[in-house]
Amino acid sequence: MDGGKPSLAMVYQAVQALYHDPDPSGKERASVWLGELQRSMHAWEISDQLLQLKQDVESCYFAAQTMKMKIQTSFYELPQETHLALRDSLLSHIQNLKDLSPIIVTQLALAIADLALQMASWKGCVHTLIEKYSNDVTSMPFLIEILTVLPEEVHSRSLRIGANRRTEIIEDLAYYSTTVITLLLSCVEKSGSDEKMLIKVFRCLGSWFNLGVLDSNFMASNQLLMVLFQVLQRDETSTNLHEAASDCVCSALYAIENVDTHVALAMQLFQGVLTLETAYHMAVAREDLDKVLNYCRIFTELCETFLEITVRSPGQGMGDLRTLELLLICAGHPQYEVVEISFNFWYRLGEHLYKTNDPALHGVFRPYIQRLLHSLARHCQLDPDHEGIPEDTDDFGEFRMRVSDLVKDVIFLVGSMECFSQLYSTLKDGNPPWEVTEAVLFIMAAIAKSVDPSENNPTLTEVLEQVVLLPQTVHVAVRYTSIELVGEMSEVVDRNPRFLNPVLSYLMKGLREKPLASVAAKAIHNICSVCRDHMAHHFQGLLEIARSLDSFALSTEAAIGLLKGTALVLARLPLEKIAECLSDLCSVQVLALKKLLGQDSSNGKSADPTVWLDRLAVIFRHTNPIVENGQTHPCQKVIQEIWPVLSETLNTHQADNRIVERCCRCLRFAVRCVGKGSASLLQPLVTQMVNVYQVYPHSCFLYLGSILVDEYGMEEGCRQGLLDMLQALCMPTFQLLEQPNGLRNHPDTVDDLFRLATRFVQRSPVTLLGSNIIVHIIQCAIAATTLDHRDANCSVMKFVRDLIHTGVSNDHEDDFELRKRLIGQAMEQHGQQLVTQLIHTCCFCLPSYTLPDVAEVLWEIMVFDRPTFCRWLEAALKGLPKEMSGGAVTVTHKQLTDFHKQVTSAEECKQVCWAVREFTRLYR
């Protein structure tokens, strides 16, 4: 699009191809070409012409969407004197195209709203629009569309209008809000029961509620509220209208969250919603699930809004407990999707009651929670004709997982032991069908961990006794969930070791059956983790399982879990036995890797070793015996023996990032396992890493490098070698990151490079600060501060913060003065550039969750040298733009000086953080 303006004919052709070309590559070419057109300056004029010509829906939609996009992202391209003409042209387009297609009207309405928000010279836009169009019935639909999207766009992520302008707009909209509501009401009165118009009115009303600018006393007595509830009470209301009315009521309830300041409106909404109970029952009788779900959303929003009052004064006034009754009525609906809507409310109620910790209050809510748990257990039942084990990946499986989480969170109100015993007695005393038994066991498994095993309640051991006696003839889903329950009761087993044998043999039976193997493996893993000492006697059995792991039908995760359990128990064996047993445990994986390496790879593809690498990694990760000072680490010898195989595997697959990553992970845990005991590997490992990295710069080598620096960076004899490693790894890294968009395209490399650099700062700062590479690393860090990627940005900020901190924290080490001098030199060279970049970055590049990290860096620079920092900050602030392209003031002189003063006089870091957060809102 660098050439001249393309002809309209070419644009039409491309739009036609985008929508109608049968060849996907033709569509793709058209899409790329049109995307470039949208980014060019010509897009303004071309979309204006397309809208004027009104040739067909597709070209008008493309043009309207382009207009909206340009106004959102490139408004600065237009000189101020053209804004008025643009406004008038958009208003005439929406007038001319109002009957062509509703999606075009929406795009143009968004364009007009986004223009109004940015164009400071367009004062009182709501007033002008209503004055211009409200008397023409045919213009009403698009006028309401503009009035709907306008409040929605105020907080739009794609518009950076800044806090000053936003405040000004919100005040303006609040001023005209009663005019808008009056317009909507007259619309309803004129259009009678025109459903399309009602839907538009409710959407618009909801949008103004969401912005929070409506006068609640004015609304409390407004007819519109009556109309809303009438629509929801009427049995014959259509699905679409019902949904729009429900959304609007939910927005209204959300808007009065702070009930005490909106008493009159709160009362109206409260009473209005309570009248919908009959309508809910009617919808249930008619099996109208859409409406049932809408009512449940409204009831839940009601409970959320009045939560504080309900906990503060249950049963009184607006703390009326009928609100909870409504939710429990919904919980009684046979479809589980209905009760699921209310989960968030029950979580929050549990949280509130947990914090107040008042037994009398808990007593008020206990019966409601008991009824909820009863409903949940029923909803968790599988179909009586279900075959096989419970699925955990489908929608119903996910619902059961959410039930399990919710039960864990509210069980304290009922008492875990009490509930556990009650559930068990329903199984013991009755003879329920299998699907009821399974659901009860499922809920018992959810609360088993919160039952205190030290109470020695006989029910606990009785449950274990009975479960391990379940015959193999019961439904496989019952056995599956009973195995889960046993795994969750591992603490009871640890306190009652006499059950270990029967429990293990029960789980071994499951392990040998395909559908139960993985869940049994997970339970064995749990038992190993909790009963490590008791399980040491069973180590041979675990070793047998581990040797023949692939003869069981296990998922990858379950196999890894079993090896983890085995390694945890292995670490509790006597030291002299560990080496031999570890060697035994690893030999299966090592032999498999050797076999793969020995296979002929003449077809250019060698077999995938990741399964075996992951298994070795989990063994090294969890074999952590207690080794006294001076003793040789029992795992050292094994890891030295395995190194050649890992090294060769790494070489064979060096081009494959996924396999190299798994190799590095395995080596990382091996090094962590034996710590300083891996010294003999250091030289060959670093050499291989550096050599492969020159050809294939996989970022995991940088990560592995950071582990080596962490383990060996304090050893005088290793420091120079590690610095050489860093320098050798940095060269290809900088080449990669200096490519166009290099930082954005390789966030993992940025993340791992600065982890490595940070480890150096922590372990041997003087070695790094005295080297030639430090200048390049700091330059790279300054460039990377703009990167909007959570992990990468966090690593960069941590590096800069820790680096400067080494010159601040006098830890009474001999090298403090030297460190301080070296940091001083670095700051002299880069300080101004760093501060300017950080300020620019927080205003224009980074999401607000990263600001505390930026604030910590600014704080460290200031603690290091406050007077100089004051000058740097002043220069950085002078460089910021003072007004928007639409003419609105972004930041006043006073706001700049206030911010400078707040930061430079801060006594602690959180004051800097608060100031930065407030200040950057001016640019968001």
C-alpha cells in the first residue's frame, strides 16, 4: 500500500474476493491486501466514498468497519480542522444506510461514539443527537444504537482517551442521562408492543446502568422499571425480548452493588425480582430452559447485590432470606446448568461467613448450605444407563469438578466430619441404586481431605474397611470413584498403618484393569506422598510396578505420578540403599533411550524420546534424600552414569525444540538433585550447550544456564567459566532479538535471558558488572521493558531491580563499595534513558498489572541516588505529550508536578506504585 491510492474498482474486487472467492488462497490474498489498505492513510477517503456510493452490503460493511477502526486506532492521522466534516459525514452515512443492514448501523454507531469521545470540540453530543433525530420515527433505531454504544465505549480498551477526558465525558453523560431515559420511555409509549424496539430500549437502558451514571431516585419511580418487570412476568414474552429484559435487570442490580447509597432503587428492584417466582415456575412447567436460565441469572445477581446486607442482618428488610430460597428453588431444577449459574454467589457467601467467623451467624446459614449440598449430590448422579467410568473432560465432568471445588469451600459451615458421616450412613443404612452410591462417594471424596483424621472417628476407618471390600461385580463407575476416595483418605491410612496392606492390594487390583488403571495410579501416588515412611517397606513392590509401567494402561500423567510417588518413597530409604535403587528405577528409562539411539534413523526421523526423558526428570525431581555435610550424594554416581546417554540424545535431536526442552528439563532436575555433586558434568555440559545454541538458539539452554549459575555461581573457581558461558550464549541471543520485531516474536528467549542475568546478579554481581557484556545486557533490558508479555516483562524488571539493588543493599560483604561504584558507572551511562523509557512504557505500552514491577525499579533507582533521579524523572515527564489528537487535555501542568513530587518524596515503594497507577490512568 506504499504506492498511490488504489481505485475503488480494485477495492470492490478485493471485498468481493474476501466474501465470495471459492479459492481459500484468493480469500487470504484479499484479506491481506484489505488489511494493508485499512492501515494506510487512503483508508479514510476510500471508506467515505464506499459509504456514499452504497453499492452493496459487503462493501458498506467493510467501509463502516474501517471507519470505526481508523477512529479507534489512528485518529491522530487527521488534522483537527477535519473533525467537524468527519462527524457530519458519518451522521449522513448512518442516516442514508439505516435500512441496509443492522450490523452496518452498529459499526457506524461505534465510529460516531468513538469520535464523540475523542473530539473535544463536540460538546454535549448526547443533546445534539437527541435534538437532531428524536422527532423522526425512522431515525429512532440508529439514534438508540448510538446512545447504547456510547456509554459502552467510555471504558473501551481500544480507546486511550485518558482519565481527564473520561471524567469529563462521564460527567457530561450523567448530566444528560435523564433526557435519555425520558426519550426511551416515550419510545416505549409510542411503539407500544413493537418487540424489536423494546429490545433496543432495554439494551440501551442496560448500557446506561452499566456506566453507573443514572440517578437512582429518578429511576426508582420511573415507568421503564415497571415495563421491565411486566415483560418478565408475562408468560407470552418471546425468548429474545426475555433475554434483553433479563440482561437489563442484571445490569441494574449490578449498578446498585453499593446498596446503602441507592436505597429507593434497591427496594424497587428487590421487590420486583421477588415477584418473578411464579413466572419461574411457569417457565419450568413449559420446559422453557432459556427463560429458566434467565430467571436464575436474575436471582443470582439479586443475591450477589444484597450479599453484604444478608450477612449483616439476615432475615431483616433487604436481608430477607427469601433471596436464598429462590436460589435453592433453582438448585432443584433437573438441569445442572441452572444451579451452576449460582456457584459464584455460594463461594462468596462462604468466604464472607468464613471471615466473620461468628457461630450464631453460621447457624443461620447452615440449613441453606445443607440443602444446597443435598441438591449438588443429586446433580452429580450419572445416568442410570451410563456405561464405563465417569468422564471428566466433557461438560458434565467439568460440572462435577466445579461441584467438588464448591463443596470444599462451603463444607466448614456444615462440618466436614458430620457431613462425611451423614453421607456414609445413607449408603450403610439404605441400599441405593449404583448411580446414587457413586454420587455420594464422589461428594465424600471432595470433603475427605478436610476431615481431621486425628479425631480418630470410627466412621473413617469403617469407610476404608468397607470400600476395600467392594466386590469387582459393582458398577465400574462406583469402583472408580471409590478408588478416588481411598486416594483422598491417605492421611487416615497414615494414622492407621494396619490398613496399608488391604488398601494397596485394593489399588493394585484397580491398576491391572484398563479403565481403573490411571485413577488407581493417582491414588497410589497420593498414598506414597503422605505415607512416605510406612511405604518404605513396600518399596520393592513399587519398583516392580515402575519396571513394568507400560504393561498397565496408564495415561502419561498417571505414569508420571506413580514414578513421583516411588521417588518420594525412595528418598526415605537408608542412604546406602538409595544409589542402587535409584539406578534400578532409572535403568528402564535409560535402556529405552539407548535403544532409540541405536535404532537406524536412515529415514531421517528418529523415534521420540520425550516419554523417557519426562520419566527420568520426575525421578530426579523427587528423589531428595537428606544428605549430611561431607557425605557424598547417593544420586551422584547414577547421574554421572546417565549423562552420556542424555548428551547423545540431546545431540541427536538438537534441531527439535520440543525434545531439546525436555532434555534440558531432565538435566535441570539432575543438577538440582545432586547440587554441587554434579561438578564433573559442568565442563562437558556447558560446552555442549554453547555449541548447539550457536546453531539452534533454543531458549531452554538459557534457562539451564541460570540453574548452573544458581548452583555454582558462589564457587570462586567456576565464576570465570560461567561468565564465558554467558558471553557465548549472549551473542546469538542478541542477534535473534535485534531482528525486526525480535523481542515480540521471542518472549521466551527474553524471559530466559534475563533469568540467567538475574541469577548472575544474585550469585556473583561483581563478575558480571566488571565484564564487557553488561553494557549490552542493560541496553537489551531497556529495549525489552516495552514488551507486553507477562513472564518476559517480569523477568526484565526483576533483573533491572536486582541489579540496582546490589548497589543499594549494604550486606557487609567485602565487595559492597566496589559494587556501588560499578552500579554508579552503569547508572551514569544508562540512568536517564532507563527512566525515560520506563515512564513512556507505563503510559503507552504495558497493562496495569505490570505497574508494581515498574514502580519497584523506579524506587531502587531513587534509593540509589535520589537527587539525580529527580532530574531524570523531570526530563522524562517533559517528553510526554500534553494533549490528545482530538484536542482534549491529557495531563495538566499541575498533574505533572504533583506526580513528580509524589514519587520523589515517597518514603516507601508502595507510594511510588500508587502514584504511577494514578498517573498512567491519564494516558489509558
